[in-house]
Amino acid sequence: MPTFLSDPPQTVYLVLIGVAVGTGVIAARRQDRKSLVPFAVALGVLLLVYLLDRVGESPREEATRKIYEMAEAATAADGDRFVEHVSKSFDYRGADRERVRKSGAWNEIKSRHARVAVWGFGQDAFERISDAELEIGFYAKAQTPDGQAVLRYIKARFVKDPDGQYRVKTMKFFNPAENGLKSDEPIDGFP
């Protein structure tokens, strides 16, 4: 299914809602069958686009879902669950998937009772590199109960693995408070 239908931009919804409201107002004023047909068609197209959006998961939506699942796994300090979404071809500064799974960061998260939150996924933070590769940007914050926090903007590169699933191939961490998006600034202890 084309991405335009499985992950339509908000402007598509805004235009369709505008057309449905406009034709609905005209149909309400005229109250005849001839005016009701365009309203019904506009409503039908809006419903169809909505259903297609909900039924199919676009690559961007799949990557976003997996990042949320990785954040949940990180909060639980579960390296095994985290790497379910990491490709076997993963490479970040020489670290592979197994090194991420066994990282000391999991013990650090667990001992500090840190909670990992992610947000800021937008279609403007998404780039399709090829049919098998995409990049998505988002914010992530690890915060402890005593208020200590680490905030990063992350660009995660996903690759389509042989099983057809998109998984993280590599990442770049940026400190938005200090350097913006100028240079990759790794998180201490990861991986």
C-alpha cells in the first residue's frame, strides 16, 4: 500500500475534513438529494483514508512503535527486550548488537530507577533513505526519581532485515542544550 494512504500527512485530513464540512453545510442549506451526494462522497473518502491509515502500518509508524517499545525495555532495564528491535547489522561506534544487550547501562538504569521517555516524532523528522532504509529523529530523556535527567535528540537509522521487519542499524545522539545537532555526543556508558 502506498505510504500516502497508510500514513497520510495531516494536510490530507485537513483538506478532506474541510471538503466534508463545506459540502455538509451546502447539503444542510439546500436539503435536497443532489447536494447530499457530494457530502456523502466526501465523508466516504474521509472514512476510507482513515481506515487505510489505521489498518496498515507504514515504515515510519513501525519505526516509531519500535522506539516506544525500546524506551519501555530501557525503563525496565531489559537489554534482551531492547535488542529485539536492533538489527544484527547494528554498529554504533564499533559496538554491535550483543554489546548493547550486555551493556552496563542496564544496571545503571536499574540502580537509579530511571524512566525513559521518547517524543517528538513527526513526519518532518522522518527521512526515507531507500526502500530498505529509513531515518527517524526524536527526543529521549532518562530521568531518575530525584530529578536527574539526561536529554538527547536521537537520529535512529532503521534497516529492513531479511524477515521484513525494520530494526535499528545505528544511532546518533545529540545534546540539544549544548551543541544542538552539530555533533554526535554519546551517552556515557552506552553501549
